[in-house]
Amino acid sequence: MLTVSMLSTYLYCKRKLYLQKVLKLEEPEREDAVLGTIRHETYDLINKHEQALVTSIQRKVPREILHELYKLHYSEHLRNAIRAHKERLLAVGINPGEVFKQFWTLVLEESITRADNIYNFIETHLVFGEKLWESLMPKIVSEFGVLSEELDLVGKIDQVEHWKDGFVPIEIKTGAAPQDGIWPGHRIQLIAYALLLEEHYKKPVKEGFVVYVNSRQRRHVAINPFMKLELKAMIAEIKQLLASRELPEYTPHKRKCESCGLRQQCHDKAFMEQHIWMLQTAQ
């Protein structure tokens, strides 16, 4: 069964996907990968503890008090995510204390946004505790695993917004956002997650979003019926690639090679010939 992340890698560089999945070469730990994990886990902790935080609100309080309550909880979630990956950070030469400074502005904005949402909801509906949680929309589930036997595909969605009338997949991405729209790899991931959710819940998924946290951009993607055909065609292409015994050509985009952790092995002709020979003789 393919993973959704393989779709994105395929679009980025077919040769890299082949090296990883067929030749079993592992890319060294990268700074951006560790930081991305911490971002994801921070938002995961935020969402997992959201119910307890919301149900603890038993009466009307000033907006500023809610801001402080959310800031306190969210700062602790960020610290816990950093602590969990302290050794990985040190291994790639990053000071854990600097990571908190780097991420806090984003997490602070998230805490204020959610606190304001709660405050406004209470002002409108005058509900508290469990009833507040039950009425609040949308509810957000993080790191939601889902698979499809029909598509032969499995993935884990960063966030799923649960609304009364449906579900919306959200992908959280680091790095720069494109000038318009979203990057092709992110687009195909979002399409895949939308179709996986449709099959899982037996309800149509009409849209999704990619959140580029560094630039504070939330980009919309409309889901249409033709996207399933596009996805199925790509899955078939990837299966054919992984079944091949021929090494794909280099990507024509040399800048991708410059930032790739497998560049040295990939451009070592003797190394590649040996691994391909070992693969072919093992059959």
C-alpha cells in the first residue's frame, strides 16, 4: 500500500522516491524535518487537550483572562514538543531554547485566535463547560490516520475540521508559500486526503486547506470529481516505477539536488551501479 507522502515525493523527484523505496537508501536527519515534527506535535498537543481546556470554562470571563489561559496552555504544549525532541535538535546543531523563540509568535497567534473564538461563542450562545464543547464548531482532530483499500493508499492527515455537515482536511506546511495557490506536491496530498475522508465517512468532501505556517497563509483547494481520476493515474504510475529495475533519470531541476540529503549517493555512478546490480541479482 502506498503512502500519501510518496505522492508528493514522486512529483518532487521520481529518482529520490526510487532511491528511498526500492534501493532503501535513508536520507540523513535534516534540520527542517526536526523543526517540522515539532510544529506538527505542538498543534497535535493543542488539539488533543482542547476539550479539557474548553470544558474547564464554567462562567463568563473577560477576554483578556481567556487570552492568558490559552497562552499558558499553548506555551506548555510547545515546550513539551521541544523537550520530546531535544536530542534530535542537538544532533542537527539547533539550540532547543532558540526553537521556542522561533515558534512562539505563531503559537501565540493561534492561542489568541482560539481564545477569541471561544469568547465570541460564549457571548452569542451563553453556554459553558461540557455544553460549550458540544456546541462549538468546528472541532479539530489532529494526526488522523485513514486508509483506502480501493485506492491502495494510506495517510495521516495533519488536521481534520469536523463540522455538522461535513469534514475539511487541513495540511500544515513549513517553508515558503508559492506566490499563488499551493505547491504541486501539497495539492496532490490534499486531494488524496479529501478522497480518503470521503471513503471513510461516506460523505463528499468539497474543500481543503494548506496552511503555510511560516508566512501565515491559509490556501484553499476546491475538490472536484475529476481529481479521483488524476489520483488513480498517479498511483498507477508510482507502482510501475517501484516495480521497475531501471533507475529513473535525474530531475531537471538542479536546485532540488542541492538541497537533497541523498545527493552524494545519487550522483555517485559506481555506487548506483552496484546497488542496481544487487537489486537485479536478488530477483
